[in-house]
Amino acid sequence: MHLAGGTHSMNGPPLRLVPTPRANDERRVYGGQMTLDWPAVIDLVHSLDLPVESVILTGSVPLLAHGAISQVGDVDLVATGSAWDALAQRGPERDGELGDRVIDLPGGIQAFSGWHGQSADAVAARASQVDGLWVASIADVVAYKRRLGRPKDVEHLAALERWADEMTDAGATIDRDQAPLRDRADAGTRLAPVVAALAPADPIVLALPRGGVPVAAPVARALGCPLDVLVVRKLGLPTNPEYAFGAIGEGGEPWIDDRIVAAADLLREEVDAVVEKERAALASKIALYREGQPALSLDGATAIVVDDGAATGSTALAAIAVARSMGAAHVIVAVGAAPPDVLAMLSRHADRGLAAITPEPFLSVGQWYEDFTQTADDEVLAALRQ
């Protein structure tokens, strides 16, 4: 996949998800209606001369920013703090829907103090950066357009569904740019809008610790849903522990790939020894990460299993089985990097499978990260507590 009034503090690296060619005419008029492409929106926002950290693009613009649509006719934004104060000097305020305040500006711009009943802080908490500008979560866009249900909204929701289908199609991703991910946070930021575009019902994000937690955090933030861990241990070959022949998860029986066991010529007692070792490690990690708390209930929920990558898919397969055994109605798997055949295999076992990149040749997950520094237990605990 190549993705293409408050005082909330937002942090994160700028990210370009989908390259949008700059047209010769950035603003075009069809039948009296001005249309803007993404570069034109960027220029328009910068022309306001506002602190970009205090502006969140809403309405249809997030679909444009992520490449689901090619143009918009106007620009809606939520302004916070000093940005709202500055805009209030440029135009009269009026009452908006559900308690919002609205300022109409030249160039087809409407500034809101909140977003259709949501506070600016709530919108900001789920926002992400594209090309240095903050855009509202796709989850917020879906909810907004479903509620209004205008012909334009129906059209945009259909476009978003087509975009999500393309982004989760392993075959369609092969020919895209497969540059390495910067780090795990970058992977999560790329995955978040696509997961949100799938509009999962009753979502719960389940990170595979430790490396899946920093990937999962942006996904949970974009959805505004709980983040938990699903503890799964890789069963590695005795001669190469990084190469898995299976996996074991909390509350489940070991999942073992008999083909890999046969190819590695492993004896049954060797397999059993690895299983018992990892079972003990599994119990220790559950006690550490749960901190005495029970796992979140998955009954009827959509479990979104997130990891930093899948080389063989064995760990993710075990996680899918565990999530279903815990009552999940649907399972989506989202990983940072995976080869196309592994992603296709995961998609057959889960309801949906997606990866930020699907490069080949694929030797290891770490090969496709510029920074693959090991995630510490303290980082996992901090994310879960937050």
C-alpha cells in the first residue's frame, strides 16, 4: 500500500501519503464552481498566514489529502487558539450547527470553532499530518458524510470505499513506490487512514508487542478507539530464532507450520522445547503488560491486529486465531511491511489485510525500516497507560 476553538497539542512528523501532480491551473472553474487540487489547498492554507499547528482541515479535504478524491470545491477547517483569534478579526462570526461558531472567508473557506458538535480538541486528537498540514481523521469524515447523506457525500463515500479496496489489494500495491518506512510511527501514520476508511464497527486496536505498539498507537488515535495488546510469541527455529515456524498466543494452542518444521528437519522434542520456552515467556509478558488488568472484551468487536511487519505471517495468523477465539466479530490485520504473498495469505484468514508497503525481495521486516530500533517494555507500558 502506498498512501497515498481548543488548544490541543499535536506532535508528529510531516508525511506525504499520496503524490498529487500539480496541475498547470491549480484553481479551475466548471459551471461557476471553483475546484481545488491538493497543491492548491496547501497554497490556500499557507496564504492565510496562520500557525499550521492550530489549523485542522476537515470536510472533504482529508479525502483529497489522502488521494481518495482528486479535487474539492471549498475548504473547511477547524481553527484553534491563536488561529481562531486571528480569523475572528477578518470576518464576522455566526452560529453554526450544534453550537459551533463559523467564520466565512474569501476563496471558499469556512473556519469552524469545532466540527458539527465535536470540540476542536476532539478533532485534533484524531488528526494526522500530510505535507505539514493537519487533516482530520478519515473516521471523522466518514461519520460526517454518513450523517449528512447529500449526493456529494454518497459519491465521496463510494470513492473512499474504492480507495480502501485498492489500498488493501496486495496485487495492486506491488508496482507502487516501496521505499523503506522511516520508523514504526511512520508505518502507523500510513496505515491509520486506510483502516479508518474501512469504517470498522466497534473497533479495538490490538498491538502485537513490542514492535507493534508504536505502529498501533496512530491507528487507535485516528479511530478514537481503545488500544490493547494481544500477546503472541513467535516460535523460532533453534538455529535461527528470528525465522518462525509457528506462534503461540494468550489463551490459545500453538499454531505451527508443518511445512517449515519438515523443511528444517525439526524433531518433535525440539518443537516441544521451543513451545514450552515461549509459553513461559508468554505468561511473563502477559503479567507485565496487563499490570493485573483483564484483557479488553472483544465480544462482537472488530479486532484490528497491528504489527510492525510480517515476514512469514505466522505470528499474525496466531493473532487472528486468538482474536476470533476471544469473540471478535471481525478481524483486520494491519502491518508495516510484508511481502505480497504473505499479505494475500493474511487477507484470506482475516476479514481484511493491509500493509504500508509490500516490497520484494523481502528478507526481513527490519530491512524495510530506516530505524528499526527495538521497542522497550517501558514504551509499551507508557502507550497502554496513555
